Amino acid sequence: MKIRFFGNRAGIPVPGPNTNKYGGNTYCFVVSNEAGQQLVINAGSGIRLASTLFQQNSINGIHLLLSQNHWDHIQGFPFFEPIYDRHKTLFIYPPDQNDHHETAIMEQMAKSFSATKFHQLPATITIKKTRFEGVEPVEVNGFNVQSIQVNHPEGGSAFKIEADGKTLIIVTNNELFAPTSHCFHEFEEWSLFCSGADLLLHDGRFMNHEMVNKIGQGHSCIDDAMKLATAAEIGMLGIIGHDPNTDDEMIDQITQSLFEQRPEFSFFFAKEGRTMYV
């Protein structure tokens, strides 16, 4: 299984010289299996760059899974070139958010928000109200997909994706030690969900020292993500959801500090433009 990183930022895109190394685009990942089938995870500003992967028509269409409806998960959708191609078919799987706003990604292209309205798009677009929270995974374009709700004030989906005998877990916007108001799953449940994964991509938006002032915002600090990786005995941890105020130098410093702690698993901070195999 192959994963391409087109956007790892939380909040807002932050292009510039201080973010060139790890990237400034918001959430977008593309996962491929050995058969060449693909899943797109989130439609932040990075999805514009992913357009080149879908120049050829596929009989199975393009499948887009959304973790949340926040801007950093959907804001790139109007710039995703396949939606302007009448030969393209797109399936969108909305997140498990508390308000069940399944059409949010389309509604940003309504009224005065966009010159092109969503009903004018040439591509064939279907909103799929598929639920992934069951005991058994759901097959989507050659991948087995399961999800649980993230610990965030408005909810959202964390995805477990299996293909080619490998397991990838993508968890954005998740407060591992959340207040009771939005603690949908305790740490032990997260450890069970992530247990034995080959690669865990987890929210690590905040620095450890910041967390005392960020409790309740629906995000984790880097240390909490490391604790989960240890408890779940995963193969590799990727930190995603870099805060807009976290620059390349800060990430390099944190990486060095974590290496000195000699964790039991491999880890990295996700870099925009990187391709890796699980």
C-alpha cells in the first residue's frame, strides 16, 4: 500500500520559506493499493496538487473520504480539477459529525462563496451516506474501511484502511485525553482501534507545553500521540496536523529531541510531497 502526502497542515494553509520543508497545504492524502486503486482522504488545499493523479478516467470513479467538514478538510475541493471534467465520476463519503451535514463540501460552492456553483459542475458527483462504524469493514474501491468517531467537539471520523495485507490508520482532529463533553472514546479504546497498525498517522497539532492551555479544543499534543503509538504497539507513527504557527525549524528540533528518547517504533513528521510504502 502506498500513501502520498499532499497536505498535512491543520487550520489554514501557510505557504512560505519557513514551511517549505514540511509543507503548508491543509489535509489531503492519497492511498493506493497494489492493483492501482486509490482513495483520497480529505480535500484540504493539498487536493489541488493531487489532481494530476486522476487525469485518466477510471471505471470505478474517484472515492473521497472526509474526516471532518472543517475548512482545512474541504477548502481545496473547488480547485480539484476532476470535478470540472464531465467524464469523471466522484463519490464523496461524509464524516461522522454531530450535525450530520453531509453536503457541506458542496455548499461551499453556493451563493456568493464561489463563481462556479456546485450544481454547475460537469462531473458526476454522488454523496454516499455509507457508515463505517460497524464491526465489519466496508469495501471501498479495493480497500476495507472502518472508522470510529474522533474526540472533537463536533465529532468526525478516524479511518482504519486495509489493503495488501497492511493496515493504515488516519486520525485527524483527535484529543486523546479529552474532557467528558467530547470524549467519545477513552485512551484504551483508541489503543485497541490502532493496535498493531503498520502505520498510524495521528494528530499532533500542539507542542507538549501548549496542551495545558489547549484542553477541550479537540486536538492532541505530540507526546500524547507517542503514548498511543507505544500502547497500540504500532509499526510506525506519522505526526500530522501541524499547527500553522509551527515552522520547519521547530519540527526539526522536536524530531531531534524525540530521536534522543529512542522510542520503540519508527516515527516521522509528515512532509508534503512525500510518497511512502506501508
